Amino acid sequence: MIRRQKKKHALNAEINVVPYIDVMLVLLIIFMVTAPLLTEGVKLDLPQASADPVDAKDTEPLIVSMDVDGRYYLNIGGDDLTAITADDVHTRVTKILRSNPQKMILVRGDKNVTYQQIISLMTLIQSAGAPSVGLVTE
């Protein structure tokens, strides 16, 4: 009886990458065509302010409100119905931030208040030393 010897086949560990390259090039073309369409927007004349971007968060923020007539209100001590001046806002926020430097301040403005007035209030609060100034919406 004659025995036949089996030939051992070497394992082939090659991957055909041509289909992957084709898919990648198609995706690249799609992104190159759609990217310029995503960056266009409405041209606006935005107000100027010397404010820094904010990123800190606090669980109990201090809320400074502004009504349609431009009067300021601060929600401390349960007396948030008495209007105060811009100097009072600066002074009180500075005192509060001395005791809690990471306190976040939120601005609540009437929807009829101009954007420039809100930006001016936020700049005033940041000049008092607030690390964070945010906006409250409904």
C-alpha cells in the first residue's frame, strides 16, 4: 500500500484593501462637498464686548434679571422685586464672589430687551470677577 503525503498549505493572511479605499474616497468626496454648505449662515452685526468665554458650572447660581425697561434685579435674600442700579449689581456680585469665587452667575432678560443690553450686563458681571456668566431661557 502506497501512502500519499498530504501537502501542507501555508495560511494566507492577506486582506484586499481596495474596496476599503474606494469607500473611503467616496466618503471623502461627500464630506468635501457638504462641509462648505454647513458653515454658511446668516450675516449679523453682533455687538462688541470685552468678555471672556465661560465654562464653569455651579449647582446654585446667582440670577441677575433685567426687565424690559432696563432695570436690574438680584435674587439674594428673598428681595428680588427691588430694582437696583448697575453699580449695585457690580458691588453685590463682587461681594458674593469674594465668599464663593466659583459661583456661576446667570442672566435672565426679558425677550424685548436688546441683545446689546444683555451683553453689557454680562460684561458688567464678568468685570466684577464672575468666572461664569450664562443665559436663562424658557
